[in-house]
Amino acid sequence: MTDARAEAERLLRRFASDTNLLIAGRPMTVLGEGVVAAYLSDMLRGMGARVDGGQSGQDADSTAADRVVFDTDTGAITLGGNPTGGRGDAAGRLDFAAAHMPVSTAIAAELASAGTLAGLSVGVSMTLEPKTANLALLLASAGASVAVYAHPDETDPEVAAALRERGVPVDADADATPDQELAGALAFIDRGFDVLVDDGSHVTRLAHDQRPDQVRRWLGATEETTSGLTPLRAMHAGGALATGVVAVNDAVTKTGFDNRYGTGQSCVLAIADLLDTAGASVRDQPALVIGYGPVGVGVAAHLRALGADVRVSEIDPARALLALHDGYEVGPADALGKDALVVSATGWPGTVGPDLVDAAAAVAVAGGVPHEISWHGGLIAVAPHVDRTTTGTLILDRGGCINVTAAEGNPIEIMDLSFATQLAAIAEVVGTRPSIGVHALSPTAVDHVAATAARVRGVTLAPQPTPASALHSDWRSPRYAVRPDPSETS
Ligand SMILES: NC(=O)c1ccc[n+]([C@@H]2O[C@H](COP(=O)([O-])OP(=O)(O)OC[C@H]3O[C@@H](n4cnc5c(N)ncnc54)[C@H](O)[C@@H]3O)[C@@H](O)[C@H]2O)c1
């Protein structure tokens, strides 16, 4: 039984690592009549795939471009009829990502034909892997001059080289020392930008601290993630913010998909991969997710799909109730974390302290701010990205943002939607020159990104109903419409 589930999980994880594609929403066929096929179908459905299978699965068009077919008898996995696993070198991975980012491509083409970015310079400070490289190329194709920066831990050196070969300057070095790292970040800021695209607001904050003159000449900045917005809002409240920032993270086309589905899939599969190398697994194990924001919701759902017994700890009453209604046991971390895989999804330093680490079986971070977890004493290396404390708890990726530093980041289609939202936000910064502060992306821009994504992904929308203004032109409730008095008609 356990072996069949392990085999099903291995197939699922192989699809994700071969392709870096999203499971949620994807048409998938699972061939085979055995228990592996049944377990695999359940796991994929639990992660949001549209699965058909068994004999009936053979009727589906297995060569449709986005359909994945798992043959549980042979172990073969195909995408659009071709075996997965052939993305090749960094240039090949970049091209593969670009081919699966139609939403960003469409929005960038609109910006190019409108000339929105012509003559402007855009700095991109983000984890440097194939999807970010494609964002830089799309910005360049839309007429901007672009430079890219990434932290050493978040730099894929081969992708950096491939991007330089395609003409984009890259201020990132995976081997930089902390001093070189600071010098590299400042050199990036000193290039001077009209718009800064940031993730975690690290460069935005550094520029405010050490290059305030550069900040003053920006039209504005965009911020990708929750933990980047928190300090920017605090800076604004304290009068320290000196630029307008569009909160890309808060648009539903970002948080509703990237934080929920993307981080859920990529963090949980990275955790399962790492536990596997240490001879452990999430199947049938207790797991505690701390924080039930969009990231925690996705992580909990994906852990449950792989067969973990998931519990949740939350400080926010509405989100704790939501976890309860999603079917999880909810309670304090120290009670629920004993012997469990503990995953922090809070984005707050100090979430998992040394005592909880000692009580847990394994600990990982799905969000990612420094010092989100801490432990007593030193660590003993077990496998790449896996250590053990002196008290025996496995520490995954030393508390790093696990899908970024120990895997290939979020799935491609997820970043396609996030980067389409980024492109819309960059256009909004250019078009509106936002006042100092943190601003929501306009509903019109968010709707446009969502409608573009629905169109390119072949989602047919329901016809528009009668507009509310027409329905309510007579505002009186029909319930109390004046009826003729029956006594007058008799
Ligand atoms: N790795 C990625 O690809 C990726 C993608 C998106 C977001 N993120 C990061 O993930 C983190 C979470 O994102 P989010 O959008 O879900 O954030 P969020 O702020 O919406 O949710 C965090 C939740 O944690 C809860 N919380 C905070 N401290 C807690 C504690 N000590 N115990 C229990 N609950 C606690 C909060 O009440 C909140 O509900 C952020 O750091 C974000 O930047 C990472």
C-alpha cells in the first residue's frame, strides 16, 4: 500500500521537476488500472488538476498541447504527446518558460504597441531563474532598457549567463561574498531607473538607506510579495518612504494564484523531495502549518493531497476559523507541532523557536524572511539542503525560502500571471506617476490581466447579466409593489 502511494508521489514530483509547470487547472490523464493510478489521480485532484483516467483516459486527446499523460504501468510521462524531462540547458529552460508564459507575452505586446515603456529604464530585483529572465526579455521587447539583480542565494548562474548572452545586464553573482553582495546591489541601484521592480523590498529599502538621490528620480516602484509590503507600509507610516509603490502582491491575479497555488505546490513538493533524500516523507505524518494566509492555505491543501495529517496554527481569528472549516484541527503550535513536520507560512521572524524545533520531526519555511525559525546549537549535514539538529529534528534548507533556494521557484504559469500583473503595474507607475505611498493596482488593470489570462487559457466566461444600473432603475423593492385592493375590485 505504502509503496504504491510512494510510487504515485514520485511520478507526480517527477512531472513537477521535469517541467516546472503547474498542476492546478491542468488537464491530466492517468493511465493504468492499479492502485498507483488511483492514488496518483487522488493526489493530482487534491492539487486542483482536471484528471481523467483508467480506460476512459485513453479516449482523451493525449497530444493536446497542455495535457499531461501519466502511464502508471510504464512510468512514462508525456506533455502534449512528448516525453517530459528535455528542457536542456539554461537557454533551453528559458525558452521553455517563455513558451508557457502567454499572458505576460500578451500584456508585453500591448505595452510595446502602445510605446508605454519606450526610452524608460526598468530595474528588476528578483530571484533569477528562467521565468524572471523571461520577464526581463519581455520588458526589453516592450522597449525598456532593463537590468537585473538577484541575491547570491537566489541566482541561477547559468540563467544569469544565458540572460547576459541575450543582451540584458545582470548584477548577480551566485558566489559573491557579503561585501561583494552589497557592492553589487549598490552598483545595480546606481544604474539609475525610472521604475524598480522589487521582491521583498530589499533593494527599495537599501536605496532609501544609501542612495536617496536615486529614489527621488524614480517614477515609482512595484513590490511582488507580502513580506516586502509590510516594511514599506511601516516606512510610509513613519514618514521614511520617498516613492510611490504599487502593491502587485495584493492584486487577486497575484495573491489568489501565486501565494495560494504556486507556493503551495512548489514548497510542498520541494519539502517532499528533501524529506525523500533523508529517508522521510509527508505521507501519513502529522504536519503543522503555521499561518493560514494564502500561502498557508495552499501549503495545507497540497500537504493534505500528499496524505499528510494536517493541522493549522493561526493568530488571526477569521483565518483560524477558515482553517477549521477547511477541515483542519486548529490550535497552538506547541501542542500540535510535536513529532510533526512544521511549516512556517507566516513571513514573520521568530515564528518557530528552538523549543518547537526540538519537539518537531522536521521544520521548513514556505514564505521566507530571515530568522523565521531558530534552533539550539549547531547542525549536522544529512543531505543537500537537509541538516539535523543535535536533538534530531530535520531542518530543511536551513530555514530558507524553500521553493526558491532548494527548488526552481513557483510553477511557470503562476509566474506568468504574477509577471503579467507586474507588467500592468509598471505601466500604471509610468502612466500615473503615483504619489509617495503604497497603492493598490487599479481594478481596471487587474480585470484586464485576469481577462487576458482567461482568454489565452481558453476559459469561456458566462454571458454578462443585465447591468445592475438597468435592473435597479426603479429602486423600489418588487416585494412590496402596490397591488390593487381586492375589496375595491369585488
Ligand atoms: N516563496 C514564495 O514563492 C512566496 C510566494 C508568495 C508569498 N511568499 C511569502 O510567504 C509569506 C506568507 O504570505 P501570505 O501572503 O500568506 O501572508 P499573510 O500575511 O497574508 O499570511 C500570514 C498569516 O500568518 C499569520 N501569523 C503570523 N504570525 C503567526 C504566528 N506566530 N502564529 C500563527 N500565525 C501567525 C497571520 O495572522 C496571517 O494570517 C510571506 O512572507 C510572503 O512574502 C512566498
